[in-house]
Amino acid sequence: MTKFLSNLILLIRVKHWIKNAAVLLPLFFAGGILNVFQTSGFAELIKLFFAFCLASSSIYIINDIVDVEKDKLHPEKCKRPIASGFFSIKSAIVIFLILFAFLIVLLTQMNASLYFVAGYFFLNVLYSFKLKQIAIVDVACISMGFVLRILAGGVAADVFVSQWMVIIVFLLTISIAFSKRRDDLILNKDLRASLSGYNLQFIDIAKSISFSITLISYIMYSISNEVQERIGSDKLYITSLFVFLGIMRYLQISIVEEKSGSPVKILTRDLFLQIIILLWILTFTLIIYGNNI
């Protein structure tokens, strides 16, 4: 039973559920996270979070079934439950159908945010079968998945999602996706067709451009008159220092250490990044919520 559960957890990528916490970002940036338990939006956000968890886990199963033969040849992915043979394709399909059934039931109980979850699901089905084979389009799909998460979070919590948030989330996640592709090329472990459209020089340029624009966009956001008026403070620019340090550390991991293959592993294992992110959250929280704490 223990082995079954561990493989099931690996199959549906429970560790990656942390990505779905992005649905909380609109409420956090809007200054309403402290009152979330007292609003009707709380129940919607909880349902939305688990809807994205079910949708993303279902997609991981589809992706593993589609790539099973390639994964068997991969030194790391061969350990995945389907590629290793622990779960047969038929068993994986059954698990997928169970998750998908729960997803449909959950969607019927949600507000308009369900359309974003549905869009995410169908986008990633296309990604699994075709779009991941097209260079640039593959990383754009990953970024759009996060944009859909924050747009859904805004609808669920009934808060405005600014153009700044959409731009910054898209640019940051596409920068990280480019870094992951760089790691794939360096290690020569990924058999995806999209890699034929990349080389290290292109990825380094693309990553530098996208990370640079991300930082510039964040700084512009932090000094925007509109934002300053909304949060009631002109000190938000201070948080851009942590964003700069975080980007530099991620570039260091990607280029110097060449270990940017799994963003989730980096965030859960790199102490420097964890401290920077914690300081950013604390500083941002004090600036936005200082008067209410």
C-alpha cells in the first residue's frame, strides 16, 4: 500500500500543487488576504485551488501516457510510475478518469472561474499532444497556464487583476521556462522535439531579455501612481530589491550551477531563494497591510 501511494503521489505530481497557490495572488495584491476567511470568495478560492490541482494532475497523467516510450529512455523520467511499469497505461487511464470525474463535479459548483480552469485543461491537452513540440510556443503555453490561474483567482475572489500582474506573471514564468529548457539542453536528457528549435546561445539571450523585462516591469509596477494610490503607499519600490536578487540567484543556478531543471525543486531546496522570497513577502505584506496588522 505504501508503495502504491508513493507512486500515485508521483504520478499526479502532488509536489507541483504548490503552483496552484497562484490563484491567491490577486487577492494578496489587492490587499484582501487578511479578510479572506470572512468573505464568500474564500470558498470559491478553495474550490478553484483544488480544481486546478485535479486539472493539472490529470494533464500530468495524459502527458506521461503520451511520452511513455520517450520516458523509458530517459535516465530520470524512466522512474516515473508509467514508464517504470508500476502503473499500466490502462490503470493510468482509470486514475485519470477518476480525477476528471471529480474535476467535472467540482466545476459544476463554481462561479465563472470554471471557464479559466476549462481553458487551462484544454490548452494543456493540446500542449501534451502537439504544442510542446514547437519551440517558443511550448514555453508560452507554460506561462499562459499561470496567467489563467491568476485570472481565475481574480474572478473567484471578485478582485481586479491589473495588467501589471498579467505581464509580470507571464514574463517571470516564461523566463523560468527558458531556464528549464537550457537545463534540458545542457544535460541532453530531454527528447522533446521542441529542443531542435533551441540552442544555448538563443536560450541565454531569450532568458536574459525576458528576465530583464520582468525586472523592469516590476519596478514600473512598484512606482506606478495608480498602484501607489490603490495601496496607499509609495514604498513598494523597496520590494524590487528582493526581486532583483531573486532573479540574479536564479540566473546563477541556471548558468553557473546548471541546475535549473525543476523550478519546484529549486524553490524547495535553495535556502538563498527561500530567504529572498520570504523577505519579499514580509516586506510586501508590511507595506500593503501594515496599517491593518
